[in-house]
Amino acid sequence: MVGAQTGDGFRIYAHDDAVLNWSHTVHQVAMKLCQDPEIRTANLRHAATWFVGVDELPNDEDGSVSGVPLAGSWTSDVHAQPHWHRAQISIVYPGYPQQDADESDANHRYRITRKAAHVDGLLPIGPTRRRFLREPHAFIVGLPLNVSDASPLVVWPGSHVVMGDAFRAGIAGGDPAAIDLTDIYQAARRAVFDQIDPVQVHAEPGQAILLHRHLLHGVDVWHPSAIAPPEGRMIAYFRPEFSAAEWLAL
């Protein structure tokens, strides 16, 4: 295991042949998926600079793809999954992020200056887009599919402690899924920005990136000096869910 220190809320795992075999297989599948006109149209965001790819990987329930098992040392550090959901295939292209026609200037600026920093699973609900816990993830694992330093994952080390403490204090014994978390979330996020400097996370096929469910994270812009293959920067993400009470627990 390399990269993060204890308490950072993320880990970067050393090369593992089992992870590499899975990633190579998924890369071949992903290349076909992202070239399908219907799938491509449904998934392009930010003026065609991001293929969002949520639930697009047709993996089996055990996480395997085309008979290649989802494996590696990282699996011993996460909750056992009786059923792996369909993974996200996230692809970023040169110029990311461009502004969509329906995206506000403020949201676009936030995507650039704060790397669209967020905690997964808090979804904007209704016309006022108030944030509620709708996807209580157990953890997030990213598995790079090709070699690239473009638009890397960005994390705020230790932010999972700040965010988690804020969620627990704000919910205070209530139902996490029923409480409007917008103000709590935004205040905690501002505290993280004031206290913690973001860092880029780089990994290659054969490695795995594990994130705590409360860790504030985002994606960097595509810098002019970035190196990537013609298909863009590709990574697969799994975000298994468990109960809201477990999501809130320390």
C-alpha cells in the first residue's frame, strides 16, 4: 500500500496483477461502450468534455467482467459485497470542463476553482435543489483503465473527519435520509477549504484508489501539458451502498 498516511481518508494501492487484468479487460469493454452513439449521447456532459458513464459497465454481480474477476489486495479493506452494482466508466476529454448551456456561471466557476468538490450520495432534490442523503455509499474505489496524468482525482486529506463530524452533529440522532443536509454540508465544506489544501491523486492500471465515503473530492481541470491517450482519461468507479445509519457511523 502506498500514498496516503493513516487518517487521510484515502489509500493508493501498489500495483497488483489481479487489478491489472481486470482493468485491461474493462478498458476494452469501455472503449466499445463510449463509441456507441446512443450511449455516448446519453452520457456526455460539460460540452462533451466528460463521459459520465454511471452504471454503464455490464459487470456481473460478483464484479467480474468477461470472466475476469474483480480482485486485488484492496478488497480485504472494504465491506464484502454480495452484489456489486454496475460500475461507472468516467472518461474525461481535452478541454474539461467546458460550460453546458444550462449550467450557471457560479457552478461552472466552482467546477474550475474548487474542482467540483463534493461528498458522494448527497443529491439535490426538488426545484430548490436541497441536499438529501439518497445514496449512502459504503466506500468509493477507483480503478484506472489507462495511463494518463490528465484531470486527476483531487482530494482534501482528512476532510472525511470534518465532514463526518458535521453530519453527525447536525443529524443528532435523526434519520439521515430524512434531514435536509444542505446547510450542514455547505458549512462543513467551507471549513475544509479554509483548513486543508487539496492534493492530486495519480494511479495507473494495476493500482486501486480507495476513498472514505465522507471524503471531499473532485476532478482537476485538463491542463494543456496533460498526457493522455486518444480515448481520454478513463477510470472505473464502484460505490456500493449500505444503510443510512451505517453511512453516518464513525
